[in-house]
Amino acid sequence: MLQSLDKILFFDIETAPSVAEFGLLNEGMQHLWTEKYGKLADRNPERYAQTAEKGWQEAGVYAEFARVVCISVGFCYRKDGAWHLRTKSFCSEDEHAILTDFLELLGRFMLTPYHNLCGHNIKEFDVPFVCRRALINGLTLPDCLQIAGKKPWEIPFIDTMELWKFGDFKSYTALKLLTAVFGIPTPKDDIDGSEVARVFYEEKDLRRISVYCQKDVVATTQVFLRMKGEPLIAAENIESA
């Protein structure tokens, strides 16, 4: 039995370019994005083959040019001898509010060295993105995100992609691929990450983004359990706050 599951906070984020269109950036940021896009094109001319203006949709993964639109979390708890999972989302047009609420939650949850954050590719993307956007928004990072100078075993992050690599650093494995090979219901049955900006800016459908993000949290939790040789959480034991 996995006794420490209730000391893990599973999470996922959704991001979008900082503004809906390149033309809405101020002149200075337009210049900086054009410079950034040119460097990306030098490294990968096939992917970044458009003008910087038309390639603005690619900005959503770069914290300096993007924003957090949703953070979803999952908590596990024991009830009647079985594990349950409860998810909730911080999703808003106000990025400062999203980050403030999430950081306050971290301060309450990450109480001991035995508490961990868990997600898929969080060491490479989610955690750095949240930290950078928090600082840009003038927020103070909680102790669990103050990782500079810490030894690897002192950093309270569990990355399911890293677990799956088993020391192999040559490839990226998407969460949807792991759910497929493990026979776990896919979280990608509606939108995917490339569509979040459109849903956020054009449809203004925050609930749809929240549901999508929470599905990723559920999938990550189930993948983690499979990697640990534990039973999956039954569908009827998964709820949304």
C-alpha cells in the first residue's frame, strides 16, 4: 500500500501567449519576440518558418511572452479502505489571482520534506514557468520553490516523465502516450495544449480549460500509480471540487 500518496500534490498548468495577437504587444516586446523567434528559426527552420507575427501562437510556452491561464491540482485521501482523488482548478483571466491562490496552497500543503509536487515534465516546464510568472507578477515564491543551491534529493518534485526515462535523456514521452500504453483513459478527448489559447481568447471558455487541465492531473496521478505498481483509483472515487 502506498502510504505517502496523501503527501503528494499532483498538478498541471495551461498557458497562452500574453496577449491574443502580436499587434497588441508594445513596440519593445514586439522587437524582443521577433528576436526570439529568429533564434528559434535558426535552430528549427521547418517549425519556425513563418514571420514572427504569424508565429506568435508559439509564444505560449515561453514565460517571458506568455501567461498562466489555469492551474489544476489533485489531492489523494483514504476513505473506506480505498484511495480517492479530488481535483480543483485555479482558472481566471487574472493571472495574478491564479498564481496567488496556487502559491498560498503550496504554502499550506508542502509542510515537511516528505511532501512533494508531482506532474508530467514539471521540472522542465511547469515549475520553471510558474516560478518565472510569479516573479514577473511581483509574488514571493514559497520555500518549496526556492530550489537554487539545493541538492537534487532536497528538491520536492516528482516528475513522471523523468521516472519513465529510467536515466535515458534522449527522448520526450508525452503524457497521452503513457496513458495509451498503460491503458488509462486519455485526457486528450476534447482540446489539447495547442488549442488552449484559442479557447481562452476567442471562446473565453474557462470551464472547458479547467476540465481539460483537471483531466491531465487525473491522468498523471494514474500514471504515477501504475509506475509504482499500485492499483488505479476507481473512476467513481474521482471528484472535482
